[in-house]
Amino acid sequence: MNNKRLFVGLASAALLVLSGCKDSGSAKDALQKAMEHTYSAASYSMQADLTVNQLALPEQQSAQASAIASLLKGGSIHMDAQYEQEPKRTDMNVEVELAAGVKLQLPVIMTEDKLYVKLPSIPLLPLPGTVTGKYIEMDYAAGADAASGASMNPAVTQALVQDASRLLVKDMDAKSFFKNVDMKDASLPDGVKADQVVQFRITPDNQAEAVEAVSDKLLPDLAALLMKHDEYREALHIDKNKLEQWKNSLAADPKGAAGKLNKRLHIEELSVTTAIYKDDLAYQSVIINVQLVNPKTNDTFKLDTQLDLSYSGINEKKPFKEALPSDTIKADQLEQLLKAPAGL
């Protein structure tokens, strides 16, 4: 009898310990659940801070590209955004601070079919007084039909990013790349509430396994996703026939693709630390510190950046601060105004 009681007591204690210890599988599962819950939200607010610590382009890049890289290096971008699923609309206030001390503020409104951007006064780009402070109105359909062939619709971009994120989490091994982080070690910003903190991380120690998973699983899944959605291919300027050829070549030699990528890519750190609160994403810190090398020319691309995202007001409907602008300038009108001073 005593032995039976002892066994039951030990078993109960073991179950309590196990129930309190979340393994890597539950970390991945929790992240997937929080992503789906937040992606399907009817509304939310978001703050984003992007800092570019290092950006180095290959030497053969154009002078314009090099100048842009120099401006971005050491710069930062802050964004406040409010999203509503119905009516489909996102309002953003984007503040850009470049390394040269240039500061820009861009209010942006995105609806289901139009994009509005209020142009600030830009020292390097003198604009007519009739333009500064007004919203530029751009139609997504017109943008998609333009010579660039680009799809400007943010709903398409948002859906593409979300679908690609789902595939990334799904295709990476739970034990190798995901773990729960102790609250005392999470270094969350003040005010961020969390029930669980999950980290996805790739370092030099597990890069080879990550590249293998990308070649064997993620890239084929991404190819299948793009084949399925015409709007995604249009947004990325991808020809369907060329995509099909690439998909077939990848399937024929996935190990070869992994070998080539390992020779070109060095990941110092690629991580996403996520705070989950009440089954929703509450905060994410994304660190990207990578280097790409062309083995034939030794040309190198380096990027070291951090993106911090905070989510709040999930499924809380709030009125937008700004009404949809009525006194706007069409994109083609702006183009003509910019050409006029040069006599074009």
C-alpha cells in the first residue's frame, strides 16, 4: 500500500514538473499558434523600429546604390501603424533618420485600392509649394499596369509575407532552431507583457542544417506557393515559366543547391525573439547579421540590422486619426511637376 502511494506521489510530481517545462516542440507550436491568431485579427496597432548597423554592397554597384547604402548605414526608421481588416485600411506614420543627419516624416494611408503618401520638404529634392504637405494619390491597378509591372497592393504584400513566414516556421526543425527563453533572460522592453518567450535562431553552429532545410523543404514550398498565386509572382516580378524551370532544377539536385548556398552565405546570427501574450504576438526582435560572397569575384554583401516590432490593441476597433484625403495630387501629375524644372 505504501509502495503504491509512493508511486502515485512520484508520478504526480513528475507530471507536474513535465507540465511546467515547455520543450522546443511546444515553443514552435506556440509561435505558430500566435502567428495565426494575430494574422487573423480584425484590427491591431503596431510600432516598428529598424536600425541599420552595417550595410556594405559589392564594389561594382552603381554610384547611386552606394550612396543610398552610405545614407542607410547607421540610420534608423520608426513606424507607428494602425490596421483595420474591415474596411481594409492601414495608416502609418514613418519617421526616417539617415546617417547624414537627414530626417524625414512620411504619413501613409493604404486602403484596399489606393495608396496615399504625404510628401515632406526634402532638402535634396526641391518640390513645388503646391506639392509639399499634400498627399500623393496612387492607384494600385495603375501601378500594376505600369512599365515596371510592379504590384503595389499592400494586401498582396502582407499576405505574401505572412504565407512565407508560415512556411519558414513550418519547415525548420523544432529542436534545432526553436527554444523557450526564460523571462529573466528575455530582455523585453519596458511595458511588454508576456506569457511565453520563444526564440528562433540560426548561428554558424547550425547554419549547415538550416541551409539543408531551406534547400530540401523551404525553397520547394516557396516555389509551390508562388506557382499557386499569380498576384505573388506579379508583386515579385517573377515569370511563371522561369519559376517552373527553377523549381524543377531544385528538385533534381537539392544537395547541390545547399552546397552552393553554404559556400556563398555566412550567417553570424539570424534570429527572431517573440513575446507571446494571451495567444497573440506581443513583441518581436529580429536580428539579421549575414554576409554573402561571390566565390568567383569575392564581391561581398554585408548586412547587420535589427528590427523591433510591438503589437497592441489586437481586435480593438479604434477610429483613425486622419480622414481619407480629398485634396490630393495624382502620381502622374507629380511626375509632370518634377520633370518641368528640367525642361523635359
